[in-house]
Amino acid sequence: MSWQKSIVLDAMEIVLQSWDGLITSRYKIGIAKQLHSGTIALTNQRILWFERRGLSSKFSFDIDLLSLQEITIGGNINTWISITDRDNKYIFHLARMGKDEAELFRDIIYKQKQFWVKENMIGGDTMPDATVVCMKIHECSDHPGKCPSCEYNRHRKTSQYKKA
């Protein structure tokens, strides 16, 4: 579990579960796809992907549970799981996971998303986009419309809006 050495968690963030598997990446739609092995980890705030490189793992990307749109399951012989957020679609092939296990995987993530959304309710409204929240905190006038330092740290800023 070398991915645990490369994980950086936000304040009050904990790892709930992890699964080994593969992710499909496409260089151009319909032309070439490549599988990369790694580990997907679910925290109480986001989904993390760690790509395996030899004996070590490197953090590749995360999906904020607040931006999670859909999880679909497919495949008759080799089960695949598609996770879609506001910007991207990721296709995973998780180890030793059939259709029943994939449905359980989906249910675990959806339940955690519901809990995380509930935790981030502000006066009855869901929390605004993380970039907007971050810009409100920093009142960033140097970068109108987008603050690179805020965008990079967008997940760390959302915890300031949690209910006490």
C-alpha cells in the first residue's frame, strides 16, 4: 500500500475505504486507450486516484464529492465503473469486482456524497462552487475570475464552511 505514503489529507478528512484496479485513459477518442494500475481511495470528502509506478504510487487526481455527477456500471465479462464529475469522466476496472460488488461500491460513494452534502449545507442552500468559496475567503482581486493559488487549494478551503 505505497499510496498511503503519498496521501495528503485535508483537515478533518479521513480515508474510509480503498480499492486496487485500473483506470482507462484515452489519448484521442476512439484511437488509443491505455490502462494504468493504481488505487482508488474514498475519503469523507473526495475520491482520490493514485497511479502505481513500479513499487511506489503517485497521486494523480481527485474528485470532490460535491462535484460528483454520476456513477455508472457496465460490462458483462469485465465490469467497469464510470465516475463523472462536472468536468471529466473516469473509467475504472477494479480488481476482483463483479456487478454486485460494483453496485455496493457505487452505493458506498453515493451515501458518503449525501452525508458530505448534508454536512456542507449553509442556511438551507448547498455550498457554492469551491472556487467561488475560495475567492470569497481570499478576496482575490489580483486574479479576477480565477485565482491559481485558490484553484490549487480548492479542497482545503471548503472545510471553513462546515457547520460547527
